Amino acid sequence: MSRIQPTDAPPDEGTTKSDLIAAALQHFADQGFDAASLRAIVGDAGQNISSIKYHFGSKEGLYDACVVTVARRMSIEGPGEMLKLMADDPMAMTPEIASRAIRAIVEAVIRDAQKPSSRIESRFMRREILMSGRGSDLFLQEVLSGHIDFLSALVARAEGLQVESALARLRALAIIGQTTFFLTAETLTRKAMAWDRMTDRVPELIDAIYPLHRNVKALA
């Protein structure tokens, strides 16, 4: 069975491969791997079934290509771009700067997910994380692993925890989990808070996920 490898580069836009991936992302995000129809995917992409076998080898290969494509974009845009701007060693930061850095990362994730061009990709990846889909390990390898390590270091510095401690890593995962919840349960959040749009409430979401003046002692 053919399977795209993490080292494969995402295809250029306007190619048969990119058209198939774009169509597949929509169907996999809405229906999941098992329910998505290859005939519907190729129909939306203006291709035929044989094009999937030629470019990806199988439905599994196409799905993995979607994971890699989204992961690579997230590594260079949105939260990935924000992490690259923070080239300093977290342990060289003051606790306040580390706290602000965490908030900046959370904001980058929220704003990236709110962009119209990212909505389908974000829904696809949140489904992977929440439902432990077949691409979750690949997504962890491509994106989340490095992000978790860096965020853990920031949390350790901001909250006075031991570097590389289990608590710092768990706190980092909690921040990721809270952010994912608000993005996944957007409709529920808006109704519960009587908000018209999430895009107008980003500062409030950031404060809820990681307030700047966090009571670190309360965690002890």
C-alpha cells in the first residue's frame, strides 16, 4: 500500500494533486476517513478514481497527504510563524515575557483558525486530535511535537516550574486543549456567551485560556 511520507513536500497549487487534496480535505473534515467517498472527492476535484491511485496509491495515502499538507502550512504560517519569531531561549526570558509569549501563541492559533482559508483545514485537524483519527500520529510528528516542547518551556519559565517537568508539559497540553475546545465548540461558545462572532472576542478568549497575571501559586 502506497503511503505518503512526512518528508514529501506539499504539491503546488493548481496541480492535480493539490486539487485532489483540497477536495479531500472538505470531505474528510465533514465526514471522517471511513465515510468520505472517493467518487465524491474526485468529482469535486474534476478528476477520476485512477488519479488517486496514481498520485497517492490509495485512500489512506490521500488522507495522509492531507495531514502533511495542513501540518506543513501550520508550520510556516499562523502559530508556526509565531514560534519562529520567538527564537530566544524561553529560559532566558523573564516570566512576564514568557507569559506574553504564551498569549501570543494562543492568539496566533485562534486567529489562524478564524481565517476563511483555514477553516476547513482547522476542522480537519481538530477532528484528528479529538477523534484520534489515522493521521493523529503523523500530525503529532509533523507539528505538535515541537510546539508542545516549546510551549512547555515557556510555561516552565512563566510559572516557575521545573524545565522539562511533567507538570510543565501537562500545563502546555491543557492550554492546547482549552484553545482547541473553544475552536471546536465555537457554536456552543457563542450561544452560551450570547456572542455574535468569535472573531470579535479573541482578547476575551485569550484571557480565559491564559490570563496575563496568572496566580501561579494557586497551582502549587
